[in-house]
Amino acid sequence: MSHSANDDFRPTARWENLRLRAGLLRRLREFFDRHGFLEVETPILSADTVVDRHLDPFSTEIPHGPGEPPLRLWLQTSPEFAMKRLLAAGGRAIYQVTRVFRLDEQGPLHNPEFTMVEWYRVGDGLDEGIQLTSDLCDALLKRGPAERLTYRAAFQEHVGVDPHTADADTLISAAQRWGIVSPASLSSQDRDGWLDLLLSERVRPHLGQKRPVILYDYPATQAALARVRADEPPVAERFELFVSGIELANGYHELLDPAELRRRNARANAQRQADGKPPLPEQSRLLAAMQSGLPPAVGVSLGFDRLVMLAAGAKSLSEVMAFPFDRA
């Protein structure tokens, strides 16, 4: 049945996919309930925002009183800061299903507003964090336990370089050897940019084709808010879950040191400004929470819409969202 322009009030997802989505949400909550997690809710609009080179938040201004500048608030790119504040205040095992917002390109795998599942459990290390993520994926997608693969092994197999020791020139020649076209904005000095390009073009398409794969031990320069382990060379205790070549979840053995968070915020803002982006606020209530003492924990965020897409055998998020951005 063809729809006219007047029909753009209709959802882009079929009802069977919306029913599948609701069923997966129910199973997700049952999984966390079985594992003793408490469901929490935190603000979507906050004075704080994650400072990350690649994450661009939406913001809004609230009038603040006569003669005073307006208060700038941010739509959250992840509930991370507020959930860690709950951990610092005595939370033990918590999860959340929430809407998050990123000024991102629209496409089959991206919608500027999407549903994220994020969870934290105090006392877990990298191994337990990976195991719980694998168990959740198996409970929802029924594709078996995830294979574990180091970031280094994946690069050695699919790119033919050691990502921890190769310099930018080596990565550039690897990209050329594999016929990868690099964006004009990518500087020849930006080693992490070249690693990201090789990961997305050469490594990721192979990951999770037979069964889910969890990639772990990322380069220390890509730690975000994960702790760095003093291996030779040092690695970030960070992991990502891939299914059918699609990244589904990102996990950290969480950074606890507020001074290190300050350093990383400053570095991320310097990178943002070099990329031509505005800096983001470096002071936050998360810093105060970390100064009061954040317990050791693993935190993971999962893109729920992508998970539904994989479960439905769909090719685009619009097939599993009632109203994507262009119908919002």
C-alpha cells in the first residue's frame, strides 16, 4: 500500500516489531531482576554532561532570574554521571532504561534520540563485567555466549598491525594497503583517529558474524572513563560487544580517581577544540561524587534499538522505532 505525504503521521515500524520490542524490554527487566539489580531513573536534562571528543550533546537554556545569564542544561548522551553519583551514595547493582540524545548523523544505525540500557555493579572487575554482558546478550538474542577477543588480536588478524605499538605512519600505510579511503579531516598525526577508521572499516565487519564477540583491552589513549591497567604497553580496561558486525554495548572497569578524570576532561576538550567543536563543562557533580569516594565497579551501556533491530532481522533502526527523528 503506498502512502501519500499526508501519511507521515504513521509509524515507520510494523506492529510485530513493536510487539517484539516490548517483549525484549520485559525480558531485559526480568534478567536484571533475577540478578538482583535495582531499576533507577535519573535526569535526562542536567547541568552536567559527559566530556568526550566524539559525543556532541543537545543543550537548552533556562531563564535564571532578572539580570542573570540563563542556565545552560544538557540533554544526556548517557546517564553515566548521575548513575555514578548513586553508586557513590550507596548504590550496589543498578540499571536504567532511558532516552539519550546525541547530535549525530542520521542513518540505519543512528537516530539522534535513542534508548539506552545502562548498568553498574559494585565489586565487579573486567572479567565479571564481560560475563554479565555476554549472559544478557544470550538471554535476549539467543545467539550463545560471546567469544572474547583482545583489541590487539583483532587488529593483528584483520589489519596485520599491533594497534598498541604501531605509529600513525604505520596505521596510514595499513589503511592504504586495505584500500580504505580516509576522510579529508583526518590528520596524519591523529593516531587514535586512524585506529578508529581501521576498526570500523576492517575489523568491525568481521566481528560477531558466527556468534557475539566481546572485544577488550583497548589502547590506553581510548580509555574514556575506564581505568588503565599497567601492562606493557598499558591498556584500557574497556570492552565492546559486537553482533553481526554491529556495536551493541560499551563497558568500562570504571575510573575512580577524580584527578585523572580532570586530566581526561581537559584532554577531551583540547581534542574537541582541535576538531573545531566547542568545549564542554569540565566541572561536574560526578567529580564531587568521586572525591567523596566511588566504589570499584563495572559499568556498561547498551543500545537497545540496535538490539531490537538484530532480534527482528531488520536493517535499519526505523524498522523498530515507532517514530524516528524525521517523523518526530
